[in-house]
Amino acid sequence: MELPHPQILDPHSPDLPEAIASLPESRGVYSFSLAGNPAPHLGWSLNLRRRLSRLLIPSYTVREQGLARHFRNATSVSCWPAGSRLEASLLLYLITRTHFPEDYLKRLRLRLPWFLALDTYDLFPRLEVVSRPARRHGIVYGPFFSRDLAARYQQELEGLFQIRRCPETLVPTPAHAGCIYGEMNQCLRPCQCAVSREEYANEVFRLNEFLASNGKSATAALTTARERAALELDFEQAAQLHKRLEKIGSAITSRDSVIAPLDKFNGIALTRGVAEQECCLWPMLGGYWQNPIVLRFSTMEPGARSLDQELREKVALALNAIPPAASPKAQPRIEHLAVFSRWYYSSWRDGHWFPFSKIEDLNYRRLVREISNLSRPC
């Protein structure tokens, strides 16, 4: 994602009040370039016009006079209007990262989200809860709202599959002491050479299938087997299958619907635009934010084409123009997902999220309905 060009204001221009009055009364991010100070002053406001008026235009109140004196040596002011909290968060992230590359995460107070990773570099993989996935984590799912929720999902999965839980580097030997989970038949005991690498890899493969479908494939198979056992009057087997289905259901409900593998974390966020009857689509591909798609209904010709058709064309055109590398290496995916988590899991989320694995799976019908609701005058 690229930082858009700002609107530049000259704080010493006689036309400054008119320039500020032309700004929209919306959220926004601003930057003051101060004489003698290489680092700019950054800030954001729910009302960009009102904030810049208070900072730049002197008035008769003591507090505002003090603010005006503080920014009297400003050489220029850059401002970026934003129509939503998501847009303001992305703008503030890009601007702060540009001007303060050493400590921008601390300045933004941007907490990295949590993920559930499978260490595929190990001969006997195990699940880990991490905030910074490493290269050895071949399969990573997230982002989770908190570490506790990620750990809970990990425990649910470890109760369903007999994968190891010990963090040590295994050196399998029959003389290994083992652990309590092996004694309770909740681990295949690779440390004691109870299974071969191929047998353990088969259990990991089943775990990967469960993660990919969030248990839907396993639920369908077990439901069919339970019904067949009930028809054959094998009620003991049916009860065991029902208990297994309850454990799978508990694991499914402990995972938020937004959770997906990081390399396939795709979706579109829908928010209001800066102007009236304007909407913004914020695509995310592979965990990287892309440049927004702006829909202006005031400039559309009535009856020319349906919104669904125009939306499909614009989304396809925008996504096809993105190179295979979804985002430059200069912007880590983990930070893009941190901005997403701050917006998605917040109580102030001011938009809608539409996930998809492939662009053909995008729910255009629901997207068109929500766009129509947002485009109505407030």
C-alpha cells in the first residue's frame, strides 16, 4: 500500500482560513514541519477542519493562543482527510513508519497479534502460539484477538489429535521417559519410538486438513458415521462418535470466522469515504493491505450499469493490476495484520469485512447490499 499525496497548507499564507475551511469535516491525519526540527509533529483528529483551525488560526482564548504560539514556527502543514477509522489508522501507520523508522511501533502503540503456527521444520511438528512467525513455521493461522484465545484453540486441537506438546528437540529413543500425555493416549509418543515418522506425519496431515476446513470435513464424515451406527443399532459406537463431534464443535466455536492461513488471508474491508455518497473498498491479499478502490455514487450515471456489474469490474481490474508480490518487503505482513486486528477486533469498527479464499468466492450480493446502505445520505 502506498501513502497518498497530502494536501499542503501554508501556515503563513493570508488565505489560510479559506484553505482550512475547504477541508472536509471528517477524520484525518496531519503533519507539521517545524523550523529547526527534523522530525515533524504528527497527529490525528475526528474533525480535521476544526483541529487545524484551533492550532493555526489565533483566537481570543488563552489555550488556543498558546497552541497557536507553539506552531507559529511551522513551515508547512500536510493533511490527509480520512472517511473512516480504518483509513486513519492506515494513514497514521504509513506516515509514522516513514518519519520514525526506528520506533514507529512504539509511537503507534501497535501491538502485534497472535497466531497459531505449526513447526514444519521439525521432524515431529507441534503447535505453537507465537506473535512473530518464523521461517520454521510453515503453516500459520491467525490473527487471534488475544494470546488466551489462540492458546485455547491450540488446546482444543491437541485434544483432538495425538500430536506432541513438549517443546524440546526430540531425540527418539525407547529409553525416553515420556510424559503424562503419552500415558493418557493423547500423544503418539514419538519420543519413545512408539510410531514411525510416516505415522506421525499422517496425524499431522489430518490436523492440516482440519485447520484448512475448520473441521467441516471431519464433521461431515463423523455425522454420516454416527447416523449409520444408529441405524445399525450400534448405540455404543454412535455415542462415541457423538462425543467426538461435541469436541470438534467446541474447537470450531473457539475459532473466529476471520482466522485463516496467513498466505491466503484475503478479504475486502468496506468503509465510508471522505465525501458524501462515497465508499472505499480496502483489499487485503496474502495479509497485505492494497491501495483502496473508491466508489463515487454522485458521479455515476443513473441506469447505465448495475452496481453489481460495475463492482465486479472494478474489483477484478484492481486485483489483477497487483503484482504477484502482494506488498514490498519494506512493509512486514505482521504489521499490516496488526493494523487489521486493531480495526477488526475493536469496539469502534466502522465498516464491514468480506473474506474470500479466491476472488470468485467474494460475496458480491452482500457487498452490494452493504454499499447501498453506506451510500445513503446520513
